[in-house]
Amino acid sequence: MYNLKSSVAALVLLGQGIAAQNSSWNHSLYTSSPGVFPSPNTTGIGWEDALQKAKSWVANLTLEEKVGLLTGEPKGPCIAGNIAPIPRVGFPGLCLQDGPLSIRQATFASVFPAGLTAASSWDRDLIRQRGEYLGAEFRDKGAHVALAPVAGPLGRSADAGRGWEGFSPDPYLTGVAMEETIEALQEAGVQACAKHWIGNEQETQRNPTLSPTNKTIEAVSANIDDRTMHELYMWPFANAVKAGVSSMMCSYNRLNSSYACQNSKALNGLLKEELGFQGYVMSDWGATHAGVANIEAGMDMDMPGTIAFFQAGTSYYGQNLTNAVNNGTVPESRIDDAAHRIMTPYFFLGQDQDFPLIDPSSGPINILGVQPYLDSFQYGEANVDVRANHADLIRKLGSAGTILLKNTNNALPLNKPKNIAVFGNDAGDPENGLYSLSLTGNGDYEYGHLAVGGGSGTGRLTYLSTPLDALKVRAKQDGTNLQWILNNTLLANANTAAGFGAIYPQPDTCIVTIKTWAAEGNDKANLLPDYNGTQVVENVAAWCNNTIVVTHTSGPIVMPWADHPNVTAILAAHFAGQESGNSLVDVLYGEYNPSGKLPYTIAYNESDYAFARITNSTELRLTEDPNAWQADFTEGLLIDYRHYDYYNLSVQYEFGYGLSYTNFSMSDVKVQRLAPQNLTARPTNAGTMPGGNPTLYDTLYEITVKVKNTGSIAGDAVPQLYLSQPVNPSFGLTPVQVLRGFEKVALGAGQSRTVTFPLQRRDLSFWDAVQQQWIIPSGNFGVRAGFSSRDIQATSGFSAL
Ligand SMILES: *[C@@H]1O[C@H](CO)[C@@H](O)[C@H](O)[C@H]1NC(C)=O
Ligand SMILES: *[C@@H]1O[C@H](CO)[C@@H](O)[C@H](O)[C@H]1NC(C)=O
Ligand SMILES: *[C@@H]1O[C@H](CO)[C@@H](O)[C@H](O)[C@H]1NC(C)=O
Ligand SMILES: *[C@@H]1O[C@H](CO)[C@@H](O)[C@H](O)[C@H]1NC(C)=O
Ligand SMILES: *[C@@H]1O[C@H](CO)[C@@H](O)[C@H](O)[C@H]1NC(C)=O
Ligand SMILES: *[C@@H]1O[C@H](CO)[C@@H](O)[C@H](O)[C@H]1NC(C)=O
Ligand SMILES: *[C@@H]1O[C@H](CO)[C@@H](O)[C@H](O)[C@H]1NC(C)=O
Ligand SMILES: *[C@@H]1O[C@H](CO)[C@@H](O)[C@H](O)[C@H]1NC(C)=O
Ligand SMILES: *[C@@H]1O[C@H](CO)[C@@H](O)[C@H](O)[C@H]1NC(C)=O
Ligand SMILES: *[C@@H]1O[C@H](CO)[C@@H](O)[C@H](O)[C@H]1NC(C)=O
Ligand SMILES: *[C@@H]1O[C@H](CO)[C@@H](O)[C@H](O)[C@H]1NC(C)=O
Ligand SMILES: *[C@@H]1O[C@H](CO)[C@@H](O)[C@H](O)[C@H]1NC(C)=O
């Protein structure tokens, strides 16, 4: 076994080779990032024919034309980004559009549930269908590239402003969601762009700023050790590459002291060499801070292409890149490779044939569109309605992603209540319109239902089903007396019965809806609901003994009222999209038996999240030290449930938890070995495929369990498989257990089914920073199957080696 002390020299050479162990965290290892050069050429693995087409096509271009493929063009109709047409060769250009839950810059498009709600369904099929429909909408609008999906932020910090855009702080769950979404988007003929690579775990100081004396203060540096990089933050991106993702977006932050878009270790080393990524890396918008350094580090496309955001003019790429080739600084072969990487997915997905022309209605939505567009862009029909019947899936996924956290006194499902009162400013219509972009500011609104967050990940609603709308329809059907108060200021001060004076008769059912706004550019300053939501819940609960709380939040909030006896039910729906109200009412009334599970942990107090809050302080805001913003990820692998499990802390609601209106049991856990008896700890060197060494994905074991619906109504169970690796303390803090399988299983009353969880080599391995290899440890693996991370129903074990 490996001795940490004797390996110190090797670790220092590797720069980031030390395993996470907060007692031995050494910040000095993160003050530089090793150089990995030159940038590897694509070999088109899996895309061989398309690469040949791309090569002969690119061979016909001038240097300026090739550089044009690498440089965003602000004078275009696609607000997120454009690559200019090359009319000489009949190339119509590329249209890149946001974002992860909708084609944002468009009319007549659907707004789907956010990634966090989709992940809460734990339903591969629904997640995939969401990707298919999203892909169809991008394509029908003439968008070649969908800037989606998101695996960074992964969710290290509960207060991250973009936590809702992606899926879950668990890399396995996020990895599955990435793979399903990317395959589905690309089957629809649209290029997916996995973002943001990598370490983009906070918004605060994501970009450089000016100090009080106008000195440049560099962006925050996410300092991540090599094992944590592989087992946590890279993991879902490896799934993305394996799924054949066309592009990756490098992030704003620095990683181990070097900007992510010019970090050659991250781009050339980890992404292109180790993971075998064959597509292209584009910058996040304005994340480029050099030119030569970016192209050499492996960044293939600069977006939006200009130094001054969205304004025609100077560029780090463009003419500067042409000059750098002409004066011998950058080899033309690097430009060729970037052009090949950009054009190969275009040919592979058949975007050169019958691809819809750009819907010109995208153009005027451009909030910053000051310049006229290039004449060479070609347009199709305007205001194409791309929504089809997607609302049905949106409604279903909204229900499937709603998590029932508490249900006492048979509060739910509702059965023709006589008298419902609805409370809270989240229940009704948004009073300031249906679109709140707020790219980097606070687009929050007091009155109105929150079905989608802000920033580039938002969507333009064409209508919205609010909780109140949907309840009105149902109340009329049932003859229910439905009343409401939406004013949170009034409710937060309603600490006497008089405060509820407008409500009569006394309701038998009180529904309180609370929300937390979030948008790119800002992190959350606390984990409380907005507009005094905590006080609103407490006041209603003091007055109404059947209080049902519904949360629409960007991530975890603290729920000091969760165990209040009058809070009889709690539902967490996050950002459910345009059918939000209908999705909720379907669950409230049992039209949809809830089956959502928490994709993160809800702890008791804000202080329980202190181990990985964002880096921020008044001192940092006033610093004159360009390097002051350092986020040391000293917790290593121990984020979310891995932290609470390791330190044996009790929590309010654990990862993987969620109730149903029926009950399930689990039994008969069986371990079947598929691996040969002479299995080696190291994978055989089988070359590199997209995703890395292909043998990492060999199935070595199959775990089966029997799941039974023991109740009297049909429902969907989510059996989950957790694995406990044998622990070798010299590799730092190893989680007690990690998710390595899940399945959503529909079961009629009394029905049972056997569920199989395949375990791949990667699932069993840890990343050995010294050997620079995935290694299967010797010793006993614990197999733990259950209905949440803390509801383990059946256990077993095996020794792999
Ligand atoms: C690591 O940090 C946590 C939280 O700061 C602390 O509770 C724990 O004792 C530390 N563990 C080790 C092994 O140093
Ligand atoms: C990429 O391919 C070109 C053309 O074949 C070659 O000149 C160049 O050396 C290659 N670069 C690398 C890093 O292999
Ligand atoms: C190169 O472009 C010319 C038009 O300028 C066209 O006639 C020719 O077929 C192209 N060759 C290739 C290989 O695409
Ligand atoms: C910093 O730059 C701004 C804008 O150019 C200028 O208005 C301000 O006076 C400068 N502050 C100092 C301290 O130089
Ligand atoms: C080249 O880049 C520099 C910044 O490095 C910028 O100041 C200059 O304007 C750029 N030139 C062109 C032609 O875009
Ligand atoms: C070559 O051009 C690039 C881009 O304009 C510039 O950064 C670099 O300094 C130039 N190098 C030489 C040797 O002229
Ligand atoms: C909300 O209630 C507060 C306190 O009663 C009141 O001052 C305020 O005007 C109300 N807001 C609206 C929009 O009615
Ligand atoms: C960061 O710190 C500043 C200064 O203390 C504070 O104003 C701001 O709200 C903080 N931001 C977050 C997201 O906590
Ligand atoms: C919350 O309510 C308290 C009084 O209960 C009030 O002082 C405070 O301004 C309210 N805050 C918000 C954000 O409405
Ligand atoms: C629960 O609600 C009833 C009113 O139905 C109230 O009298 C009681 O005090 C409430 N309980 C708590 C703990 O607030
Ligand atoms: C709840 O309050 C209602 C009056 O609003 C009362 O009729 C009912 O008995 C109470 N239920 C419980 C369980 O206390
Ligand atoms: C393991 O055994 C199989 C036969 O079961 C054999 O084909 C293979 O070469 C062996 N591998 C090693 C590494 O010994």
C-alpha cells in the first residue's frame, strides 16, 4: 500500500496530487497549476466519418475563415452566441442559444422544470424525454447548439446561486441526468454543451473585479485536490463526454490558480487527454482573459467573441489569433484542430442537411442588440410555435419531481375539503410579467409564483399555471370554498387571529407557499425563504392545525417549522416550469402519487452547512491583493450527505428521502459477480474512448433487490443502492457510502419486482492521485440498498479482488 509521506515529492510535482484530508490540506500546492502542452488533436473517435468531412471542408478555408469559426460574432441574431456564416462555401453559421430548461431567447417555446426538479424525479425516462423535447424546440427554432445541460455547479455550497440549473450534488445522480439529457438533445439533432467546466461552485467573484484603487482583483480560485476532482467534480462530466457531448463550456472561475479557460491541465490534460473529449471547448461569455494562452491551453471557441461584451470591436481571438499564427506564435495546426472539433459535431448530427433556418424572432429579444446583423445570416419563419404537446410532459415531470417530505394526520391527499385557505406571495400571478432575466442582478419579484429562476438559465413563459389558478379549477369542481391572502408582510405580522380577519369561515386546510429566488451572478446570503417566509409559515401554523407547506426554492432551505405539530404536510417542488400549479394540484389531490426524492440533504440549521459555504467576506470585497479570493475545497469528497454521514450528524430530511401515498418494502438483496476471478485493481490499458479508459465502464457486479408495493394504491418506488468502499486512511477522507445505483419502479398495489443495479469498474474504484489511476481497493465492499441514504432496508457485501 502507498505511504503518503514517501510520496510527497511526487505529489508536489503533480501540483494537485494530494488527497483531501483537512488535517493535511496544504494551500501552497494550489498556487500554480501544471502546464499540459501541446493541445491534443481530435481523432474523431465515434465520429470518424464526420471528422473526415470536417477535415476536407476546413481544408478549403483561408486562415481568416478558420479563425472565424473559433470566434463569436456579435452581429448576429442568436443572443447567446453566433458563429458567422461563410457564404463562399455555403456555410450558414452557427446559432447558440441558452439554456438548460428552455430555449430562452425565443417566442412560443416551452419552459420545462429546472434541472433540480427533474433530478428530484429520479426518473431516467422522464429526464430523457425532457431532453428530447428541449432538443426538438431548439432545432425547430434553428439553434444548432443548446447551452445545456449543467453539471457545474455540482452543488458543493447550498447557497450557490446556480444550484437549481444543474441536477444534484451527488455526482452519480448528476452523471445519469447528464448522459440522458445529452443523448436526447443530440438525437433531436442539436449539439449539447455541458457546462461549466470546472470548479464553478460559486457566483461570488466568479469574474475579476476592480479594487477600491482600481487594481484588478482576480476571480475566485477553486482549489481542488486531484482525488476530489476525479471522484466528485469531473465524474458527471465524464458521463457527458461518454455520451458524446459536442461541446463543453469552460467556466469563469480560476481552478488551482489558473483561469479555467486557460488552464491547460484542465482542458488539454483532464478533458481532452484523460477523458478523450473529441468536441470543442467554448468559453463562458467573457471568461477569456488572453488569446494565445487560451488557444494553447485547449480553448477552441471564444464567446461572445469580443472583449467588450456583445459589442463589435476588439477580440482576444479574431484578428489577434490570425496575427499570432502569422507571426509564428501559434501553430496553424492548433487552429485547424479547433476548427475540426467545431465542425465535426455539425456534420455528425447532419446539421449541414435540412437544418431549420434561424427563427428571426430571436433577434429583437436581444437586450443588448444595438448593432445591425450581418446580411449573411439566413432566416426562416418568424415566431414558429415549437411547443407541440410538451406541456403534458412538463406537467407530469413537475409532479414526479415534487417531493413529499412530511404527511401526518392523513393530511394528503386532499379529499374534497370544504374550506381551503391559501397563503403566501408565491401562490398567485407574478405581477411584473412572465420573464425575469436579471442576468447578473436581482430580478426578484415579491408577488407571484416562482416557476423558474433567473439569469441565462431562465425561460420566457408563454403562460403560467400558478398554484392558485390550479386550485381554483379543482375547488370549483369539488364545491370547495377557496380563500387566500397573498401579502407576506401582512401574514408575517399576523401574529394574532385578527391578522387572518379576512378569512372566514375557519379553513380546514391551509396551504402556505414559500419561495427563494436565485439567479446567476449572485449567491444566496442565507438559507431562509424570501419575504419572511419562515414567519409566514409559523404564523399560519399557530392559527391553523392543518397547515400544508409548499416550497418553490432554488435549493435547500432550513425548515425550523418542519416538526411543528400543526404543519401536517410539506411538499418541495423547486422550480417546476410552466405547468407548476397543475403539477402541484395533481400531487395534492392524489391524481399523481408522489414519488420525488430529495437530490440533496435538508439539515437542521444554517450552521450545519458551514463546512462548504461560498467564499465571501467584507475584507475580501475591499482587498487590494489580486490573489485574495481563494476557495480551498478542504472538505474534499465530503459534501452534502457524505459530510453528514461521515460526521454522524442527524439531519431534518436526508438525501434520497421522499414519501408516497403507498408503502414499499425491500428484500432479497443478491450480489452477482460478473468480473473474472483474476480481476485486477488497475484497469487494463484499453486506450482512450470518449469518457476515458473504456474498461472503467465494464460491469463487474450486478446487485438485485426485490421491491414490493405493500399498500393499497399504485405508486412509484425509487430503490437506491449505496456502496461503502473499503477505507484506506492514507488516501484521505473516504465517504461512509456513495450512491451507485437507482431505479424508478412503477408498482401496482401488492405488486413486486426485482430491480438490477449494474456496478461498473469506475463505481468500485477510487482515484489514486499517486498512480494517476482508478484503482479497485482490496477489502470488503458494503452493499446497502434502501429507499433513502438513511433508510437502508437490505445489506450485503463482497470483496472484488
Ligand atoms: C475536518 O473538518 C471538519 C469540519 O471542519 C472537522 O469537524 C473534522 O474534525 C476535520 N477532520 C479531520 C480528519 O481533520
Ligand atoms: C496535429 O496534427 C497536425 C497535422 O497532422 C500536426 O502537424 C500536429 O503536430 C498535431 N498536433 C499534435 C499535438 O499532435
Ligand atoms: C472549396 O470551395 C469551392 C468554392 O469556393 C468549391 O467549389 C469546392 O468544391 C470546395 N472544396 C471542398 C473540398 O469543399
Ligand atoms: C477608478 O476608475 C473609475 C472609472 O474609470 C474612476 O471613476 C475612479 O475615479 C477610479 N478610482 C480610483 C481610486 O482611481
Ligand atoms: C488584441 O488583444 C488585445 C488584448 O490582448 C486588445 O487590446 C486588442 O484590441 C486586440 N486586437 C484586435 C484587433 O482585436
Ligand atoms: C504575435 O501576435 C500575438 C497576437 O497579436 C501577440 O500576442 C504576440 O506578442 C506576437 N508575437 C510576436 C513574436 O510578435
Ligand atoms: C401588504 O400588507 C401590508 C401590511 O398590512 C400593507 O402595508 C401593504 O400595503 C400590503 N401590500 C399590498 C400590496 O397590499
Ligand atoms: C458577501 O459579503 C458582502 C460583504 O460582507 C455582503 O454584502 C454580501 O451579501 C455577501 N454575499 C453573499 C452571497 O453572502
Ligand atoms: C419581516 O417581518 C418583520 C416584522 O415581522 C419586518 O420587520 C421585516 O421588515 C420583514 N422583512 C421583509 C423582508 O419583509
Ligand atoms: C395549532 O393550531 C391550533 C388552532 O387550530 C392552535 O390553537 C394551537 O395553538 C396550534 N398549535 C401550535 C403548537 O401552535
Ligand atoms: C383542528 O381545528 C379544528 C377547528 O379549526 C377542529 O375542529 C379540529 O378538531 C382540530 N383538529 C385537531 C386534530 O386538533
Ligand atoms: C484472467 O482470466 C481470463 C480467463 O478467465 C484470461 O483470459 C485473462 O487473460 C486473465 N487476465 C489476467 C490479467 O490474467
